[in-house]
Amino acid sequence: MADVSVQPPAVPGGPAAPGDVDPGRWRRRAVTAAFLGPAVFFLAVWIVYPTIRTIVRSFYDRSGEKFVWFDNYQTLFTSDTLVTAIKNNAIWLAVVPALVSAIGLIFAVLTERVRWSVAFKIAVVMPMAISLFAAGVIWHIMLVKDPDHGAVNASLKAVRSAFVGDGVLERAQPSQPQQLQGTPARGFVLQTPLRAGSSALLGLTAIPPSAVPAGAEQAATPSPGSGEITGTVWRDFKPGGGKPGVVEPGEQGLEGVTVQLRDASGDTVKSTKSGADGSFTFGDVGDGEYRAAIGKETFSEPYGGADWLGPKLITPSVMIAYIWVWAGFAMVVIAAGLSAISREVLEAARTDGATEWQVFRRVTVPILAPVLSVVFVTMLINVLKVFDIVLSVAPGSSQDDANVIALAMWRTSFGGVNDFGLGSAIAVFLFVLVIPALALNVRRFKREEA
């Protein structure tokens, strides 16, 4: 009798027999490839190939025809301009990430305690709404040296004016050097002794018409009074000729000049300022000999502004502009982490007797350490790539002094030098510098996932 075996019916979707093709598995792979394919293609075209090509190009000369081995990398560390760029980037790395993180932390903590925190956060975050190049243009205008045009120097001038007055004259010379001796830096002293009831004539020349104080009037001839010493300080110059040391028609008085009355030992006993006609009076003068002097304050130069865009201050100036832009980012990220902190932990610390500073330093900051590391590492990467804000803030005359690696790469390759071999070497060097920061980020992501 033949054996009869019964096979169970095939179950749809069940495991395929060995050698059979699972259509579902291939369908899933096709869908995955359809989604990842375009991304992989563009990643290869725009990232992988340019990276490999740049590395290869860095070993060739300017024209790309001659293989020069490591000559471009040697130039990278021997050229003064490129060495300056590397040094500046080192300064950026040492200063900017830490400052941005610290300022963001301070802003995030303080905005929790004020009613107008929303308005403050909007104001701080607003610079991020514009490009770094536009922000650089704004700061370039603000940092112009002339206080009449640059907002920063105008503010400094206003503060300085509250404590130090500007002189009414930029420069001058005595019309009679034998009688009025000195220099603008030390002031001028009349050599003729004065007593009560006498007058002093302080004639100055070498004063351009544009430098004469506004509202100047015809110089007055002094008339001494009893117990007084009077005088006139004036521009001792008459078109067409005149006599030095004599007040003549057409000669202008100098208003606002600081005039001092000094005793026989040279100490100042009285001080006053001349009027619109140049006249001045010292009343209640006692017996004895005196000398009249023009104080050096008269020639105090007006505030000309700090040269923020000059070679010495250009790097700190660009850093300030960069911090201004990124402080809002740090504040928002840290504020988000701050809002996740349990208030019970903070209140427990305060209940145990901790001061606000101790709570901040020993509780808040340690809890926020992961968030602060995110901000810090992000800023490290951004600082290594800083380019556009340096280009827009620094004028052409000081770009070599403000140079950074990314800007040096652009200027070497596309800024007129057209040395693509050296430019590629700079790009590879910058890529190598970014790798450790990227590794820190990847390690942090893996730690958070675990």
C-alpha cells in the first residue's frame, strides 16, 4: 500500500522555502533605496567627491599640472599671512566659544527673574534673523573712527565729554614769542609781570579762520580797573598787515580760552575763561606780582575716536560683532535646559542654607553641563569656519591683520591670487581641525542615546 502524506496548506506571508525569493523583502529594499538614493547621490556629488578632489588638488601647484608633494602645506606654516590667520583662529577658539556660552548662561538665568524677559529675549535673538555678512556691515558702520559717523565712538565721546572737556583751539602760536612763551602742550605764560590795575595782552596766531570759535567778536581793548587784572586773548592777525601785540580793528577775540593767574612761585591762584571778544578779568587781586597764562586745556584735542577697524583692534572688534550675533542662540538653548531643571532641587538647596551664588555654581551649572557642552562644541565648529563676518567688518587695509583660516582659503583661491593648490591645502587643514569637534559631537550623541 502506497504511503500517503498530507502537506499543510501554504500560509500567505509565511517564511519562504530555501531558494525562494521573498518579494516583500525586495520591495522594502526598493523603497529604502528610493528614499536614500537621491540623498546618497547628492552627498557623493556635493560632499564626497569635492572632499577627495580637494585633498588630491592640495598636492599640486598653482596650475594643477605639477605634483609638488607637501610644498603647499609647508607654505601654509611659513607664510606670514597664513601664520597670522592660524594665530587669529587660535585666539578665536580660546575666547569666543567660552564667552558666548558664559553670556548665554547669564542671560538665561537673569531673564527668569524679570517681567520683560520676552522683550529682552527678542532683542538678543534678533541679530540671528539676519546674515552674518549683514551683521558685519552693521558693525563696520558702527565702528567707524569718526565720532560723527561711528555709533560706538560717538557713545565713547559722549561719556568722555562728561569728564573731560574739549579745547577751543587745536593749535596756536604766540604772536610775540619773546613775551608769550611756551607750547600748546604746556600752555603759554606771559613774561611781563602784572599787578593789580594792569592789563595783559595775549596775542595768538597760526590759527586758521575755520578754527576760530563760533560767535567770535571784535577783540576788545582791555581797560584795567582798581584791584583788577584785565586782559584780552585774541587772534593777532589782520589781513593786509598789522602790528603784532596790538589789538586792531578786524582782529577777532577768542572765546572760551582758559586764562590763569599765577603768583610769583608759579602756582595758579585764579582761573577764568575769555568772553566772545576775548576779554577776561581777575577781580580782588592782592598785592604782589603775577603772571597771566593760557592753560594747556585750551588746546586739548577733541576726541577723535578709537581706531576699531585698524590693525591693532580689528580682531577684537570682529569678535564682539560675532558674539553679539550668537549670544541669542546660546541664551535660547541654555534657557530651554534651565526650564527643565526641577525647581524642587533648587528650593532644597536654598532650604539647606545655600546662597543664590552657591545654588548657581554648585547646582544649576552642573545640571546644565550637557547643555553648555552642546553650545560650546557648536561654537567651536562655527568659530573654525568663521568667514563672512570677518570679510564684512574688516576693511581691506586691515584684512591681513584680521585674517582667519577660512578667509585665507577664499582669498588664496578666489580673491585674486588664484592659487588653488595652496587654497586646497588650507581647506584640508581646516577640515582636519574640524574633525575633533565633530568627533566630540558624535560621541555626545551616542552617550545620550545610550
